Amino acid sequence: MGAVLLLSGCSEEGKRLAMPDPASAQGEHTLNLWQGAWIAALATGVIVWGLIFYAVIRFRRRSDDEIPVQTRYNLPLEIFYTIAPVVMVIVFFAHTVRTQNAVLEDDGTPDNIIEVTGQQWSWTFNYGLGEMDPAADDDRQDDEYPYQEYAYEGGTGSYIPELWLPVDKTTRFNLRSPDVIHDFGVPSFLLKMDVIPGRVNHYVITPTRTGTFKGKCYELCGVYHSRMLFTVKVVTQAEYDEHVAQLEAAGQTSEKPLIGGDEARTVDGLDEGSESGGTE
């Protein structure tokens, strides 16, 4: 058994500590944080175990008549085990915030913008046609979009939709829902985000290798939540353009992305004035 564990630790999966092999530039940051947390936890465990075994052996009772030294307190030791955990928490927190900022960084202009709609119980992907106007994406709550026309693909109860992405290109996902909270994520990208009615969440992904990956909804969104699956195909730019052209040729186009109508801009129970304060 020990030999199996040792050999598994030498494999690529063992080095990732059971984390999926990241297929995105953003996922590398998450993997580094995961590995660093495990290393720090293991180091802490080794120190604690070492001190326990040292105390058990060094201060064991050697005869039935022996009475150990009665120590009421040890001020330096108490200060240490009060400060050390606080320092550890601060270090973990700092690394977590730094990783979160790196993963969610979306200040530049992406190469591509895809409007994603999560609805009960599937996904709709809207691909832009023509030239992209990044400025139109500054206010994601208005009725202006970065493309003049869109090609779309939507899933049904009997069809799992496909999300196509160009490799080594940065794609921004604008996430909308017309009904309940969903969660859009791809395990191999090591990133997911809630899709909330009345709010347009967004993040960027830069796939680093071609291939086919699985995506899913991570939020329990109703009785058929388990059907909210999709397939991600990371391909070359030429293959991506060809796929979008095929959708256009099939007549799956619209002037504006399919986001679920006005319901995607509202939240049940909030009046019109309340919505504007919580959209971004």
C-alpha cells in the first residue's frame, strides 16, 4: 500500500494532488495555490507531529513514583502558539487574494466575447459575427452588444450543446440567467462562476491546449439540474471560424444574443429602481 502511494505521488496526477490538469492560463494560478496550500499544510503537520512524538518520548514517566515537573504556564510558548496561527492565516489569505485577482483579471480587451445564457435546464451560447466593438461591452446591463449580429447554439432536454473556443485566445464570458441562479464552469479550466438573474457576471478564459472538455452547472437549479451539461471544444482559430460560419449558414442567427428576453435583466421581487443598484 505504501509503495502504491509513493508511486502515485511520482505521477503527474500525484504532483497535482488530485487537481485536474489545467487547460487554461487562469487555471495554472489555481493549481499553484492548491499545491502551495498542501505543501504548507504538510509542513505544519510534520512540525506538530514531531513535537507530539518528542514530548511523548522525552517527557514520558520512567517510574511509577516519578512526578513530572508541574508547570502552570509558559509565557513564550503561549505567545508563539497564539501568534503563529494568526500569521499562517494571514499568509494563506494573502496568497488566496493574489490568486483570485490573477484569475479574475479582466482589464484588457479580449480576443472574443461570448454571451452565455443559463436557463432551466440547458445552455445557450451566442457567438459574435463580424467586427467586435469592445466599448459596447463596458455597460453589460444595457441593450448594446459588442457585435452587430450573433450566431447561436442552444441545448434542449435531449441535446447537450457544444461551446467552441479558439486555443490561445482570450474569451470573455458574459453570463446571464432569465430564471434562477445557475453556475457556469469547466473543471479543466479550474474556474466557475454563478449565473444570477438581473446581474451580468463575467470572466475571461485563455485555453492553452486543444481538446474536448466537459462543462456543467455547479448550482442546484431545479429538478432537472443534472441535465445542465455542455461540451467544450477547444480548436484552432480557423476551426472556430468555420464552426461559427456553419451556424450562420444553418440560419441560427439573430441581431442580438438570445439571453431570455427582459426576464434576464430583472430579479423577482425587486422593482426597477432596485435593479440598477446591483447589476455590476
